[in-house]
Amino acid sequence: MYTVFSSDYKNKSEGDSPWELSWLDYEELHKLSTGHSQTIAIIDTGINSIYSGNLKFEKSLVDKTIEDTDGHGTMMYSIIKGINANIEGISPNVQIMVIKVMNDDNSVAPTTIKNAIELAIQKDASIINLSIASHFEDTDITEKIKSAVNKGITVVASSGDYSNTELIYPAILDEVVSVGAIDASVNVLDLTSGSKATTINAPGHEISTINLNETLIKTSGTSQATALISGYIALLKDYAFLKNKKLSNDIIISLLESINSQELTYLQALEKIDSLYLIKST
């Protein structure tokens, strides 16, 4: 079975400035891109129905409603898209599709994950966010992920919240952007699995999110970092689109690895697209 990563809830004052905004430099990033041309599929626990009117597509594969009873999927949405004036999203103009795959016990059968990825492909997602994982690999899911990547879709997955030395599946796949979590002092969170093997370790400590009660809270985990990177990749792909260029997954991974090694900032990586020789989009 696959499980959604639980988050470390830590309530903070709404007046606290979100550190991830300054760390990534949202203000400067958004001068270049807000993700308008891209679509992120959030495969998770659903979403608070209050925000469902803003979705490009919605579907539950486990019941008759996409209503989020856990809160995890809603938090991922708030990090990526933002919530009105409460939270500034990393990719505020990106299109979002929500595919609900989680049972009430936060577990999901591999077949459901496979079907969700297939649905995201069919509905033209450009990025798939997977803040879910398992200790066991599944051949059918792997094939669907490879199919998605072959179609130009970027698959982003949490490294795992199990505090061990190995990446969790499907983050362990070479085709997947694997994401661990750091704090504001650039320390890798102790809960991060396989931090030395990730594509990137991104802000994942006390990240501003919205819960099911529409309350602003700070939560921590590799799920939060994964949502942040999915949104950032939307900026990269949208900026390349605006420049009439096609950004391959290999180049995206290379740019993220350069950020992770501190060779580039998030802004510099986005700006570097201008100087890359890329095949024009058709």
C-alpha cells in the first residue's frame, strides 16, 4: 500500500513572514513567470470543495467526491496555487487538476495510483505531484511514470518522511524529480529519507499552508517541499514556453541539481533558460 506523508503541524502567528518566499525570491520569480501555461496534477487526498471552482479538472478514484477529509491535498494546493490574500503560491497562475486517491486511512492501492497517473496523462498535465510513497516498487506504476516522462510530463515525488538513508519509491526512480526537505538554515530535516540522493532538498520546514478550517498554519515535511518544487518547475516550463523553447526533463533535473549544490539560486536557474540552446516548441 501507498501512504500519504503526515505533516508536522505547528501553529504560528499569521504575522510571521513565510521564509520560503524570500528563500526562493517569489517576487523576482513572478516577474518572469507565474506558471500560466502549465498544469499540475495533484494526486493526493482531494481538496476542500471551497476551492474546487478554481480547478481545471477534478476526479475522485476512491469515492463520489473530491472533498478532502484529511487536509493534506488542500495544503499542497495552497502551497502551489496560493489562497487569496492568505498565502502567496509559488505558481499562482498555474492550472490545477486534483485527482483524489486516498482512502480514509490515508492508504491507497497501487492500481489506483497507476490509474491516477494515466488520467493525468490523458488530461494533459505537464507536471504530476506525488507526495505519496511506498517501501515497495510496483511495475505498473513505474511503466506509467516512464510513459508520462516520455510524453514530456515532469513527475515530482517526495523522498520520504522515514528518516532513513534511502529514497522511497517512486522518488527512487531515475526519471522522477525526488525532493527532500530543509529548514531556513539549510539543514536537512531529520525526517527526510535519502537526502544525499535527492534531486533537490527544498524548503519544507514550517511552510505556510491552509488547513480544512481555512486557518493559516505552518507545517513541515517532504510533502511541502515537493509541492513547492512542483510549482517551481511550472515556472521553469512556463518561462521556456514564453521563450518558445522546449525544456526537457533532463535539463530541469540538471537545473534543480545546480540549485541543490548552491551553484545557482532559484532565480538564476530560471534566468539561465535564456542562455540555453533548446529546441523550439512546435
